[in-house]
Amino acid sequence: MKRRDMLLATGAAMLGASAFPLGWARAASNKKQKILYFTRSVGFQHSPVARKDGELSFSEKLLVEQGEKHGVEVVCSKDGSIFDGDLGQFDCFAFYTCGDLTKPSIDKAPPMTLEGKKKLLEAVASGKGFVGFHSASDTFHSSGPRAENQKELDPYVAMLGGEFIVHGHQQKATMHVACSKFPGMEGVEDFAITEEWYALKNFAKDLHVILVQETKGMTDPCYQRPPYPATWARKHGQGRVFFTSLGHREDVWTNPTCQKIILGGFDWALGNAQADVTPNIEKVTPDAWTLKR
């Protein structure tokens, strides 16, 4: 792997110290934990993960800075061959990706191999953490019609717990808090924010829903459906999986409420904070699988 694809805190151009005012919880063992933040994009690259002039992207800088401040090593890469290497060195994998990662990418980064994909999924199932942002749900699609719930899922989609269908135009919409006890959700109440909201499908039955997408009042045909999960946690084997559909623009990453949600997700995925993730999807979003009103 090229050195520029393994940028660490010591060599990165950092943002201001106030970018993430909150801190990650430390591991109980005081062991320095290690996160792989993977941002390879096939088809479309979001601005928070776009690198310019050899520097880390906006979101990479934020996570590396936060890790350095709190004793967590954050490795940033777009090189898919990293998954053919030693995954045991990482405690958590964070994805802000897009498309079939085994295909050529617009950022010209080496692709993930099929064996590397298998190793990633096995690593999560064996106990590693996984955090997915926004278009991580637009990665490795299941075969068949995109607008229908399917029985045969891509194994990555099955691990993540949901899959992107489409999005409408950016607009203000409400996130309903379904679980106020999850790490990072302390003091967070229902909130409205302007985002590129994802319509999602193929939800796992064991999701512990944290935030619900309110669809009432939203425009565009893809949102004319009952409320559905937008942020959730689930166990995948022994691993901890956290996903949030938030993160399309840089200002979402610097929104204080969104920062709390992100940091709480990492705390839980790393095993540094505990939470009851008993499935609640059928209770809080009983019509999540209904794609039209």
C-alpha cells in the first residue's frame, strides 16, 4: 500500500481543535485502539471524503484529529487491497464508501478483492466493530429490482442491516429519537436538519433502531412511505455494527447533534460503551418494509 493511502494523525493536516468538542470513551484495557476509515468511491464520491492536493478529506481530518486527541489511531485509506492484509490489527472498520468496491473507482484507488471482502465480513462476525456512514448503504447492492425488498441479499448488505434505494432532493426533515439510552444519545431530542435523505430497504429484522426517518411532509415520490430506520445498531455474529444515513455534506459532520451520534456509534462499536440493542424495529417502525403509502 502506498504511504499516502495510510495517512495517520502525525502527518495529516488537522482542522481546529473544536471540530469535535466531545470525546470518545477510552477502552477499559487502556489499549490503544485502531480504526480503519475506508472511503473508496465507485460511481460517485461525496465531498466529505474527497481528497484534494494529496491531503486527507474533510471527514478523514475530523476523525484522525479526534483519534489523536483521545488515544485512538485512525488509519485512512482508499486502497481496497488493505483487506487482503492483516485485519487483526484493527478494532473497528468505518466505511464511507459507494458502489461495488471490487470495481474500478473514480479516485483510481486499487479495488477490494472478493477475498478481501470475505475477510472483512469474517472479521466483523468474529468480533470487530463496524461503523457505516451515509453511502455505506449504497455499497455492494443485492441483485434484482432496486425498488423491492429482496430475500437474497448481498452478504455485505446483510451485515450492514439495510440497503439504499434512491434519494430525492435535499430538504429539511425530522429525525425521531427511538432510543435515547444509546451512547451519544443522551440529551438528544427529535431534531430537524437539511440532508440528502436516503430511501432504504432490506432492513434486518434484528435492528435496534436509534433514529427514525419521519416521512410526513417530505417531497419526492421515494419518501411517500411510512417512517423507516435511519440510524441503527445490530450484532453481526460477535461484532457490533452501527449505521447512520447522516453525513452527505460537511456541515452535517460539524453539526453538534450529529457529532454526538457519530461518537456514540464509535464508542459502542469499539466496545467502550455498552447498550441494550434488543431488536425494536417492528415496534418503532412496524411498516419499515412498506415502500409506498
